[in-house]
Amino acid sequence: MVLDLLFPNRCIHCNRITDPEFPVCDLCFDQIHFTHYNFSDNNPIKEKCKLLFPVENTYALMQFEKESLSRKIIHELKYRSREKIGKTLAEWTTERLDFKEKRPDLMISVPLHPKKLKERGYNQLHIYTERLSAFYNIPFSHEIIKRNHYSKAQALKDKQHRLDTVNTFSLTRPVTGKHILLIDDVFTTGNTVSSIAWEILNAGNNKISVLVIAMDI
């Protein structure tokens, strides 16, 4: 309580004092570019994924333009120890995403390498995924997929290095007959989700859908 008075939460865009649970104030919220996609319809992510692997449905919460507010929110979540922003992003997602008859069986988020997890102290997707799981009553797993190699942050890589995802991920246990919702923070080239998707698809009679917080395509 005292810390909240001495160091109030401020909007990451305009620096106004705002609710401790929210990264932006009410005035700046209107500047976030939400996509307004439908999960089962065609959209840019689905078209890109279809070139990389068989995909069922796709959804992105926000656009990820250069210097955009959504980019600032993602960077706060990933690099500034504001893990709880994942809760707010999940609430924004549940207000907009309706699976309808395309409901997945299981949610899986993109994992960090253990070394990266230790450095950062948290996986930025865990709270987000767990909140979605509770709202939609769909189970999740943080252990089915593991990252095999340590690497620097995607944001610091050039485009060629982002394409190098061969053997980056592997399954820790068999998965068959599931419609899996693969969750990532930002969709750029699609190679990260593609690498994981093929591990899951090759493991058995599975289907893949994709949910990302923001898209940069």
C-alpha cells in the first residue's frame, strides 16, 4: 500500500498514474490496435501459417507495428519484469476471442530454454496461458514442449538467424489425437510456431491452431 503511494503505477505511454493492474491508462487504451479477427476466419497469420504447416485456426490480439503501443506492452511483459501484464492481456483476449465450435483440447505456450528462464525469472506466456485456460476451461501444459538450445532474444536477432529453428524444440512425451492451441507472444516469420507445430504434427494424429498476443507481418 505504502509502495503504491510512493511509486504509483504509470501508463507506459503517457506516464499518467493508472490502475496497478493495467500497463496503460484509459485514454491511451484507445490507441491500441486490436485486430478484431475471428478465430475460424482467414486472416494474415492463417495465410502465413498455411505456407509453413497445416493449420486449423489462428488469432492475434493486437497489431505489432513499429513504435506502436502494443510493442511497448510486449516489451514491458518480456524484458521489464512485468509478468502480471500477462493477466491483463488474457482479459483483453477473452473479451474478444470466441472459439465457438473450433474449441481446442489443450493449450501449449512456447517454452524458454532453462538458462533463459533462469535469467529472466519467468516465462512471459505462463500467466497469460493459465488465465486463458481457466476462463475457457481448456487444460494447459508448460512441459510437453521443451526448447533444446539457448539463444539470444528474438528481438535481437537478424532475420536470417530467426529462420534458423531446426531442431530447436522437441516433445517431452507422446501427444496424439489432440487439437492443440499453440500460444506465442509475437508472430513475425512464423518459424518458431512452425518448428513446434511440426514436432506435434509428426507425433501423431494431432491438429494445430495458433494464438498470438501480437502479429508483426
